[in-house]
Amino acid sequence: MRTLSLSNGSVLPAIGLGTWKTTRGEAAVAVDAALAAGYRHFDCATIYKNEAEIGEVFHHWLSSGRIRREELFITSKLWNNAHLARHVRPAVERTLRELQLDFLDLYLIHWPISFSSDCDHPKRAEQYLPPDDNRLIATWHTMEKLVRKGLLRGIGLSNCKRSRLQELFTAADIKPAVLQVECHPYLQQRQLLDWCRENSIAVTAFAPLGSGDRPENIRNANVIELLNNPVLQKIATETGSTPAAVALAWNLARDVAVIPKSIHPEHLRENLKAASLYLSLSQRKRIDQLNCGLRLIDGSPFCSKKSPYSLDWLWTDTA
Ligand SMILES: NC(=O)c1ccc[n+]([C@@H]2O[C@H](COP(=O)([O-])OP(=O)(O)OC[C@H]3O[C@@H](n4cnc5c(N)ncnc54)[C@H](OP(=O)(O)O)[C@@H]3O)[C@@H](O)[C@H]2O)c1
């Protein structure tokens, strides 16, 4: 398995399993099949509402001795309703309980957007906390304490633009080990990747296959779904592989980790094989030309008229 070395000394398997949209009943089957196929890196989150089911599978594999804890790399994420300092530790403890683990390898702030603690998804204006990057820094300092206590091995961020990341990086005592952002041939994130490389932050690409099963409310009918893109299809034919494997291999060649989601054993195996797919420089350059800045998961449901947050606040870099 290809790996990336993290600034905290941990080793991140470059291909992991995404678990968003993996519903109850599917999650256990998918994670069990992924472990059997050789996956050791799992991307979880409280808001995916499947951690308890996934935890049953981890427990089964660990307690039967089929795998050792040190072989696994488990990520989870703090949801937007638990950013206040007093909510962070209970959120981590709940995830640990559900996943049946003593520590997480990586814990991310899922979004820089904060909700009140009484809701998963705000329906009313008063359920949003106002935008405040200092609150995010306070959340970070609370997570740092949990690193010192041994509950978290590494901490990081997700859905952060460069200027916000830079501000937090400056304030942090424990630097972010990983940034998880949307990253695929349509949204290549080159400047953000360069900044992360300069500051020893590893990058994990979410939606690396273009999130073809993303929810209807964030779908744009005008988009050619990534896996149907003719350039990826042509390169798949040239290399005797598939568009999915090509999209993953392209990110891996840039030293970006990928966390494709699948519930199908044949897709799980195919995605893992992307680690050994070689793309020539000219094939990679053809993929580079697909960059069009298309963000598929842009947080627009959190930026409705009722919300104090905007897409501009989320994504447009200041200086
Ligand atoms: N931090 C964040 O805010 C954030 C946001 C989004 C996602 N994520 C993480 O990133 C993970 C991946 O992103 P994603 O789930 O949105 O999308 P994705 O992994 O880009 O795409 C998932 C879709 O691709 C299909 N697929 C998987 N392997 C395939 C293959 N070999 N050939 C053809 N189709 C294939 C899946 O279908 P089948 O299941 O039928 O195989 C599913 O429809 C998530 O699951 C989650 O863990 C994080």
C-alpha cells in the first residue's frame, strides 16, 4: 500500500475508504469487504450517522486478532454543531464509543461553519452561530488538548480555504497534519496543494471520483459526471483500466491521498488497484487540462438566505 508521511510522525495509507452516503445496513458490509480487500484507512464522520455500525466491524476484526490497531488509520470529524469548547470532548468520546476505539488517528474540523448544539442541520436563522474564525481557533486549541491526552493522534481541517488555513496554522500549537478538501480533475486545487506542501500538511482528496451519488439538492444537471468524461475514458482504454482508477491514480501521482466511497466489492478492489496504475506524463497533462474549478460539494445548503455564511466567505481567499 502506498503511504504518505504526516508531520506528526503517523503514516497515512494513500487510499482509504469514504463512508459518506453509506447507509445503515450498507456500512458494515462495505467496511468488512474493504478490510478483506486490504483497506486500512477509513474516513468516517459523526454526521454520516453510521459510526456505530462501522465500529461493530472494527471490533470484530480487532477482537478476533485478524488485524491489529496499529495497522488501521481511522479518521473522524467534528460536526458543525460541536465547535464550542465544551462540546468538543463529548463529541470525540461519542465517536470513540461508537467506533469502539481508544483513539483516532486523525480528527478533522468538518467545516468552518458553526451551528448551535441543538441541531444537525439548521432550519432557522438562530440555529447558526455567526461566522467567527477565532471560534475555530478555540475549537482547534480544545482538540490540541485531546491530542495531549492521547485521544487523538493527529488533527486537521476540512473545507478550508488557504487564508483561513494559514490563520489557523499561525495560531496553532499543534500544526494541522492533514487538510481534507474536494479534489478531482475538475477541481485540482493547485495553489492550495502548493501551500500545504510548503507547510508540511498532507492533503486528502474527498469526492475523488466526482461524487456521482451526491444528494439531489446539490446536483447540477449541466455537469458531465466525472467518470463519464471522455478524456478519462480514453486514458482508461489506453491503460487497460477504468475512469475511476485513472482519476485516483492522477491524484496519487500528485502525492494526494484519496478516499473513494463504494459499497461494491468489485469497485473497492478496482479502486485499491489504482495505487499500481502508472500514468505517463502526457496522460497526466491531458487530465490537468480538465481543471475548471467546478466545486461539487460547495456548502451551499449552509449558505441559504437564513444563514449568516456565504459561499464567498467559505471559499474566496483574502490576500
Ligand atoms: N470532508 C468533507 O466535507 C467531505 C465531503 C464529501 C466527501 N467526504 C469523504 O470523501 C468520501 C468520498 O467522496 P464521495 O463519497 O462524495 O464521492 P466519490 O468517492 O467521489 O464517489 C462515490 C461514487 O462513486 C461510485 N464508485 C466508487 N468506485 C467506483 C468505481 N470503481 N467505478 C464506478 N463508480 C464507482 C460509488 O458508487 P458505489 O458505492 O455503487 O460503488 C459512488 O456513487 C466520502 O465518502 C467521505 O468519506 C468528505
